[in-house]
Amino acid sequence: MTPVVLLSADEIARRVERLAKEIAPHIDERTVAVALLTGGLWFAADLTRALAGLGLHLPFDALWLSSYGEGRTSSGRCEVRAGLQRPVAGRKVLLIDDVLDSGLSLAEGARILQGAGADETLLAVFARKPWPKARAVQPNFVAW
């Protein structure tokens, strides 16, 4: 079966570059980029490269959270599989995820970062699923 291409690589690159330009005025090189694993890894790589192209070379870390397990729907609770490796106390954090669905993982990631002493947490997602009701967490930056 041939995969269906929803967005071309060029279209994704243009969106990510535009988002990086939107984010850049709100961060500095002390800001820590934190990817939510495993889904957010590819978007985080693209976004941090685009930010580097604007002169912002952010330190990088990751949180491995799971609310899906092996399923395709959220279990309603979030398990921490691997925590932060880099201190974020007293720093701004850019938390990066691929898709905002229920918002559970993003909200838990923000809570963990706040508990680790982050001064401010900005949320960036590649895509937000269209839901009729508001989620508990709203991202600061959305590519799609």
C-alpha cells in the first residue's frame, strides 16, 4: 500500500521556518528546548535547526512521557518513562511536541518543568487536532 502524503517536505520546512521566526523573539540562548518523546523528536529536531538558522542555538533535552502505551487512544493518565537530564531551574523552557490531542502529555510535561524550577514554559506543537471543546492546555505556538 502506497502511503498518502498529506504535507510535502517543502511545505513542512516552510511552516517550521515560519514558526521558528514567530518563536525567536520570545526566547534566548539560555532557553532550553525540551522534546516530548517519542513523537515530538522529529519536529523538535526540525524546529531547533530552524532556530539555529536564526542564531538561536538552544541546549536540548527530552522528557519521555506516555499516555498511549501501545494503543491509539490515550489511557487518561501519563507515565514518566524518562525524565530530564539537564537542569532547567531559573530558565525558560520551550516544550516541543508533535500533535496536541487530549493535551495530557503536554500538560504533564509543563507541570514537570514547573516542578523542576523552570521560570517559564512555552509550548510549541506541530499540529493541533480540531476538537469541538477546549483542552486543558493551550500551546503558545502551533505550526498546523
